[in-house]
Amino acid sequence: MGVALKLVAQRFALGLLLLFLVSVLIFVGTLILPGDVAQSILGQSATPEALANLRRDLGLNEPALARYLSWLGGVFHGDLGTALTSGQDIATTLGRRLGNTLFLAFWAAVISVPLAIFLGLLAVRYRDRWPDKLISAVTLASISIPEFLIGYVLMYFVGVKLGWAPTVATIYDGMSIWQKLQTIALPVAVLTLVVLAHMMRMTRAAILNVMQSAYIETAELKGLTTFKVIWRHAFPNSIAPIVNVVMLNLAYLVVGVVVVEVVFTYPGMGQYLVDHVSKRDLPVVQACGLVFAGVYIGLNMVADIVSILSNPRLRHPK
Amino acid sequence: MSRELEFLSKQVAFGRISRRNFLGRAAALGVTAVSANALLSSAVRAAGPMKGGTIKVGIEGGSTTDTMDPALSTNNTSTMLLRLWGEPLVELGPNNSLEGRVAESWSGSADASVWTFKIRPDITFSNGKTVTAEDVKATMERHSGEDTKSGALGIMRSIKSMKAEGNDFIVELADPNADLPYLMTDYHLIIQPNGGKDDPNAAIGTGPYVIKSSEPGVRFVAEKNPNHWDSSQGHVDTVEMIVINDDTARVAALQSGQVDMIDRVPPRTAKLVSRAPGITVYSKSGPGHYVFIMRCDAAPFDNSDLRMALKYGINRQEMVDKILFGYGSLGNDTPINASYPLFTPVEQREYDPDKAAFHFKKSGHEGPVLLRTSDNSFPGAPDASALFQQSLDKAGIALEIKREPNDGYWSEVWNKQPFCTSYWSGRPVQDQMFSTAYLSTADWNDTAFKNEQFDQLLVAARGELDDAKRKQMYTDMSEILRNDGGLICPMFNDFVDGVSDKVGGWDEKTSGFGLMNLYAPVKTWVAG
């Protein structure tokens, strides 16, 4: 147990260091981008006086390092600051957006992960026969088509032609959970199609790998059915690579859904981040960057730890 | 027109038969869809507005970074929002006329240098406070002066002093300006209690609606303001605005009935959308135009022959056909078109490769000309640049196209680089358009055009109260700009809106922006 604890602590410290580096990178990156927040807010209608006034009000005349340090100080006190463009409290707005993103990701994961694993098992059971080929063909096709195109196609046929689901997935407070679920039906379907193939292929490959082992042959000779062999003997032993790829895809569901959010006008983190990057609203970009990096690092950490714990050789190193 | 058709159109107006049904019967009577539609809309208007219900607007332009402060409003979404909860002193009416909103009436001194606005008595802000001339003065103060961040600052600079006397708001100008009431229609200049100095984001004004829920860049909900003074506006109980920036998603939302009206239907698909059942596409010409701008003070565009060569080398008709898909009109190298009140047509400049080659040779310039463009400078700008390249090629002029990123285009390329693509949304009157972008000293003189005669004419026209003389002056100015300026204006883009048949009271004649000058949710109603 001590080993596992030490491992988690190590990974956690490393994660924090990574987060800090990410925040430095984002800050420098945003500084390099052309134009500043004052210019971006006023856009084509900027006059020199208005620019100067806005820069002074936003505190942009301070040196960059001082701005970074004061931001960092705030973060350590749990204060993400206020958005330069709209003056809103970042933590509040971000919290709501993150909630929405997690809501969408959660439902996409609830559908896609079991489905992918089940399809993977099915593909192994009927290896090289028509169910395997059909599953592979469909999932590979769906991962190869750009997600915005899948979005538009579903929007047109399911939303406009059949009228089964709304094409605009704007959810807001005051909707019941059923209304929300109906509203996000199409984006969830698109996300499921996008992440399905990766997880399903990995499940199939990992289990096939284990199926070559001697103990599988033993199980077969005991007279177990093929599906039971796969489920009881092969699957537990291939859990590490599967968890790895599942975690990667879960991370994608949180940090990589900008396109789907834009296509379905879903009020999540992606759209929020993009709007603020184009306005050079540094504190918000920093905060979003931290959250995204945190999610990514966290899920990868979970994958690492699970794969170590599930492997006796790694659990008890010599 | 047959009696039967008239009867049928009234039936639709009262919601007894559907619009689709009506069009079918009209076709059976041998009437074209266009004239049947026209008949229908006049019948619906005549039936009068219906009260109640909800109108949902799918609108482009909103961003999560938007605020409620009128001074910082920059896009369609925030402007429509302002029109829900607030009102300016004066607003544009049909055919470029003016109608009073917070101001009941107004008058200018004989030399147009002092203007008096009479504030409508007994109207209240949505917080119950009565509107006074002091509130108006405070509003104007917040948009002017050294410290302001307002987008309306350019307009306010010409004001020398302001005062509030009883119910009158009096403006004294540094130079006479006959167009001052038009300037007061600027969308930033929403009258707020104490000018919004206490809380610019409070969204408290005199408009027909009150904002109930606001999530910038996502969704806004407004409910009827029961105390609004004007019963000819605010027919529906609830207005919902949903920000949908993706073109395809916006059109799909209209087609699936999730919203009742959308702005900026992409010209490429507008014809297809108009064929969908239950949807009408309205196209309205306006002052907005897509431009190629050359800075007259930067080499090689400081050469008037080179500028002329490029002006002759652009095929305007091709641009209107292929970039706007017919939803627009020909430009003529001046920012002014028929949507301006004192407009007289100037001879149309045609594509002429021979003249272009002649002027190019005369300019003595050698080698290619560099044009910068980006997707967001106007829809289809890179394609338009490629068309320009081909049409210039026939005149033996090489155009090199450099694609710039959208991000930072307005801060790094526009108004800085010598030759680039851009757009103007236009202004209600000539004076404002010329003063904003072509006066030597203007902040946004993006063509760096400096012409003494032009400047003198502009100032003289402001104080000229004789319309015929003013009209002549503006024609002369357009002529100067067209021959000597750095502006290549190939096309004026139409506003293309998509509207569900559920919406009654649509008026195509409203001047200004699309969606009935962004007043659509305020002026239309649910027709059943």
C-alpha cells in the first residue's frame, strides 16, 4: 500500500509542476499574439483616445511580469480574477461553463464507453466474421469523417427532416433534466461516434493480444463458452491499455469538443475559451488553460495509476 | 387582382388558413409567388398586430466577452439587445426619415449650430424613474470627453457644449451640422438613468422590453415592459435571443422551427433556404459595402495612375454574381449608394482591361502588387481577391495575394498595411460616412485620403440647409473620391434575413441594418 501512496503523491506533485509550466506557456503565448485586449475589444471602432483610456483602466500599462505574478498570487488564494472584457467574475462564469461541459462529456461517456467496450468484445467473439468487419467499418468511418460534418449531417436529417431532436443545443437554467437531455441528444450522438472507434479498436486489439496466451487455451479446454472466456479471463488482463485509451478519450470529451460546441451552439468551455482568446482576455484564457490542463493531467494520472495497480509486476517491483 | 385572392389573403391574416395553403391556391389562380407574397404581407399588416406569444431570434455576432454597456457595443447581438431595453433620442424611420423616441421633437437654429431636443414628457425608465433632460445630458457626457471608451466618441467630438433646460436638451456644435439628429440615431447613444454613470451595465432604459435573463454569447430573454409609452411596439410578451454564430447551424435552427427569424443567411445558400416550406428570405439593400483599400500615402499606391489602373481592373458585376450570389448591387468606388438620403447616381465605372493597362503603364510601376486578405475581412474575401487577380491578369497586371490570419486582422493589417480587403457597414447619412473615413483628419481614414477640396466641401455641406445645393456638394465629393481616392468598392452587400411564416408584420422598407434595423422582435408579432 505504501508503494501505491508514494506513487500517487509523486504523480500529484509532478502534475502540479506541469500545471505551473502550462500557465507560464499560456501567458507567454498570449503575449506573443498580435494586438492586445484593448484593441480587440474596440475592434474596427478603436480611436487612439479610447484605446489609451481602456488600456489604463485594464491595467495593461503594467509590465508583463508584474501582471503574471499578481495573477499567480491570486490563484494561490483561490481567486481567478475578473474578465478584462466583460468585468465578470471568472470563477462564477467558468464554473457554469465547466459544469455544462462536464454534463455533455458525462452523458457522452456514459453511452460511448460501455458501448465501445461491448462492441470490442463482440468484435473479438466474431473475429474476422461479418459482425467484426461491420463494427470496424462503421466505427472507422465515423472517426474518419470530420466531426463538424457528422454534426451537420445529423442536424439536417435528424433535426430538420425528421424533427426528432433540436438542432440548437443551448441549455440554460430552469430546464428540467429531461429537457436538457433531449436538447443535447445530437451533440452526444456526434461525440459518441467520434470517440467510439478509438476505444473499440483498442479493446479489440488488447483482448486479441491476451487471447494468444496459454491460460486462455486452458480456459477453452475447460469447456467455457467463447464469450465467457473473453469476459472472465481475457478482459481483466487487458484492462491497462483499455483504461489508458478510455481516459484519453474522456479527456478529449472535455477539452476537445470546441467544434461540436460551436456547431450545436452548446454553452460549454470551448466556446468560452475561443471567444476570450480572440479578445486576448488573458486571465480567462489562463483560467481555462489551467482547467483543461488539470483535466488532462488528472485523467492521465488516473490511467497511469490504474495500469500500475492492475499489473502485479508493477505493483510489486523487485 | 381577383376578389377571391383578396379574400384568401385576409383569411391568412386572421390565421384561418396557412400561408402555404394560400400560396398554393394563388398559384392555381395564376398568380406568381412574389406578388402573392406581397399581397399577403400587406393583408397581414392591415389586419393589425396580434398581442402575446414569444418570438425567438437566432442571431450572429454575439460573444461571451460582450457586456451590457451601450458604449462598448460592437456587434449585431449587442445592438439588438440595446434596442430591446433602451432607446436613443431619435431613430431612423422608413425611407431614411427620422422619428422621435426619447425626444418628442427637435429643431435646429437657422445656421444649424445649436440644436434643441424636446424630451418626451412623463416617460419612465424601467426602474420607474422619470426621464429628464439631465439624464440625456449625462448620457451624452459619458460618451464624450477625454475619459470615454465609447465607440460613439467620433460623433461626439463635434459637440462644443451641452445643457439641460427644463424639458429641453440643448447641444451647441463647434461647426454647424444639419445632420446632427441623424447622428443621434447611433446605436451606442441609448439614454440611461444618469447617463449610466452609476452602472453602465444595468440595462435600465426606456425600451419596450426588460431583460430577464442574460448570458452573454449564449442566450438572452426579455419580457414586455408594461409601462412602455409606445403601443405601436412590443407586441409579443417574450423575446428570446439565441446567439448562433455558425451559419449552417443558424439556418438549420430556422428550418427546424427552433427560432422564428435569423440574420445573415449566407448568400450561397439563400436561394435554397427560400424554397423551404414556411420560410421567407428577405433581402434588403443597405449602405454596407465590401472594399479593397489602398493607402494613398504608401508606395506604390501614392501614385494616382496605379490606383486608377486597379479601379479599371476589377470586374464588379462578376463580384456581385459570384461573391454575393446576386444578393447585392454594383459599387462605384464611392461609399455612397441609393440608400443615402441625398443620393444622385454617378456614371458607373466598368471593367476595362485596356484602360487598366494604359494607366498601369503610365504609373511606371513594375512588378506585382501585394494585396492582403483574410476570411473575416468580409465573407468571401479570399475568393474575391482571387477573382480580382484574374481580372487584373487580363490587363497584364500581376496581383500577389497574401492570406492573413483572422486573429489580429483589425489591429495588425487593416489601417496599417498599404493594400488590404475590408468592409464598411455604412452610416445613415453622407456626412457621417465621409467624416468617419474620408476626411483628412479622421481616425479611421483607412485609405489615408487627403484632399483639401474634399475637406472644404464636407465642412461647407454640414452648414448648408438648402437640400439641392447639399445634394450637388455630395455628388461632387463622391466624384472626387471616385477619381482620386484609395477606395475600390466593387459591391454593396444586401442584408439577407430568414423569417418564419409564423411572424407577422415584417416591414421590408425599414432603413438601416438587417432584421428591420435590428428592431424586428420589437415591431413584429406572432401571426399564428
